[in-house]
Amino acid sequence: MKKLKKFLVVVILIVLSIIALLIGQGYRMYKDAIANMPLYEKVESIRAQKDYTSLSEIPKIYTIAVISVEDHRFEKHSGIDIIAIARALLNDIRTMSLIEGGSTITQQLAKNMYFTQEKKITRKIAEVFMSYEIEKNYNKDEILELYVNTIYYGNNYYNIKSASLGYFEKLPKDLNDSECTILAGIPNAPSLYNPKASPELAKQRQKQVVQKMIKYGNLSTEDANKILNKN
């Protein structure tokens, strides 16, 4: 029994050491990114882009759809959603994969601004530190606005304006409810869900977006049916 206890203590110490090492590496990655370009400079460089679109130019239903499908606790957390991370971790363990990340909108913004799309633990840790930095310096509307101007929508469209013009030949302010909910579903898997690649999959994804909006009390069933039945 004593040998077993000693073995377990050693295992725990090794695990804790590995965790501490990974956190240290992630923190250094975050600090290096900030040192290379401070957050305010990165934000201003995004805002200076010619296709940058303010929230006032985007239909409200679009931002509601994005929050519903990407991060429904967006207004409540401080950059990290522990509940979503725990759920994603359990699902990843169950499937023995890294298919679900549990990332918030703020984490996705951090990744888009500073890090690669590669699924590495150290990058995810750096992303967490960066998310707290973003939330400390910018309010939720500013974060959401930056997000829709940096997310990838497929077909080389890297912001909402280029995606809106590319898929619907409209400025974001002119999108109807159906187009907004289609657009909100694309970033989850841009190569699959964009209307040019597969109109059928885009519509299936739209249904998922609308169902999330209903689930979280952001859309009535009646209005959902009108959206889904619109050509």
C-alpha cells in the first residue's frame, strides 16, 4: 500500500509539473505576441482596414445569431467560459479527439489576431491569457465588432463585409434575416457551410443557428419558421 501511495504521489507531481510547464510556455507565447505588437496597436490596425464594419452597420439579428451559436454566455463571462470548456473536454475525451474546443468569441478573436489555427495546448493557454487581456481593455460590443471583422467566412472572405458582398452582393446593413442566419453559421466550418460550396449544407447549418436562437430565447418559433421558409 505504501509503495502504491508513493507511486501515486510521484505521478501527481509529474502531472502537476507538466501542467506548470505548459502554462509557462503558453504565458511566454502570449507575452511574446504582445511584445511583438501591443494589443491596442493590433486593434487599431484592424479598425483601419477599408472593409471594417461597425456594429451600427450590421443587423441586430446577425449579432444575436452569432452569439447564440458561438458563445451564448458571451455577455456573462470574462473571456473564458469554464462550463463550455468542461463540456468540450468531456466530449474530446469521449471521442479521443480535439474536435470540440469550447472557445468563446473572445478566445476566437485572440486566436484570429495573434495565433495560428493549429490545435496545440500551449496555443490554447496563450489564447486564454490574451482573452483576459482583451476583456480587460475592451467592452463586449467592441469585442464582438472586432470578431465579425476578423473571422473567416470561406472563399477568402475574412470579414463580414467581404462575406456579405461575396455571398449576397449586399452590404451588411442590407442583409435580410435569412441571409443573416446563414452568414452566422458559416465560420464554424467555412469550407462546408458557405452557400457557394454547398447551398444544402448552408441551409442545414442555418437551421442549427435558428434552433440555438430559439433555445436561448432570442427568437420565437413563429419568426424562426418565417426565416427558414424564406427563399
